[in-house]
Amino acid sequence: MAEKSFADALNEQIANEFAASQQYVGAAVYYDAETLPRLAAFFYRQALEEREHAMMMIQYLLDVGEGVHIPDIKAQETTYSDGSAPVRMALEQEKRVSDEIFALFELAREVKDYRAEQFLQWFVKEQVEEVALMGDLLNVVERSKENLLLAEDYIARENLGEESSDPTAPPMAGGAG
């Protein structure tokens, strides 16, 4: 039998999603300070996306009648050793979040919580996309680390991080839909 309930585990993931959002704000602030507006805007958007993930999880817990716990906010890094360090951090973070989502999925299966398993399917798909996105961005940033304006051009050309809304995404707490 599972050592914790799915609701407890999802509340922990809400904390992780909010922390990821704050880490992305820190990365955005770094790029803003370096006058790299497209990299900054990309990470500000990523921060909003992670917050939205937390809000989706909150709405799910509300929908199934479980308690919600809002975590404390921890200070995040806003300085990095070089221009590719924030993207390396982001890729590692997305890999870690993938592992966390997979563990939640396994827990849902273990406790036979079919609603939770169905809810998490979208997050599994999302994490595949996020890891690929950060991996691609890291490749570009590392190839252009002597001139990060090339990475700025790449983001503009590819409209990186500006994907349209996903109608299959779970609803967010406080959202209009």
C-alpha cells in the first residue's frame, strides 16, 4: 500500500510547481539584467506556465474534495556563472519534474485512483514537450554562448515558448474555463 495519499503527493507537487515558477522568474531576471529581452520574456512565460500547472493541480484537488496546501516561497537565484547556466538549470528542473509527474502517475495507479491517473495524462505529455524544448534551447544557447544575440534571434524566429493554448489542458483554479 502507498505510504501517502495521492492528495498529499499532489500538494507536494503544487509546491514544486510554484518553486519552478519562481526559479524561472530568477532566470528571467538574470537575462533581463543582461539586456537579453527575448530570453527574459521566454523565462517569464515559462514562469507563468509553471504557475498555471500549480493552479490546475489546485483546481483538481478542489474538484475532488481534497484539501489544498499553499507552500512558502523560497528565494531563488538571479545571478548565474554564464549565459547558458539558467537554461542548464531549466533542463535539469524539467527532467526532475518529469520524474515527479511519473511518480505521481505510478502512485495514482498503485492506489487505483483512476480520476488522478486520467488527470495526470496531460502532464505526462506536457513534460515530454518541456524537456525537448529546454534541450533544444540549451543546444542553441551553448552553440552561441560567445554571442547570445544569436539565441535571441533563434527565439524570435522559432516563436519559442509562444505556443497557443491547449484545449485538452485541465482547468485552472480561478480560471475562466
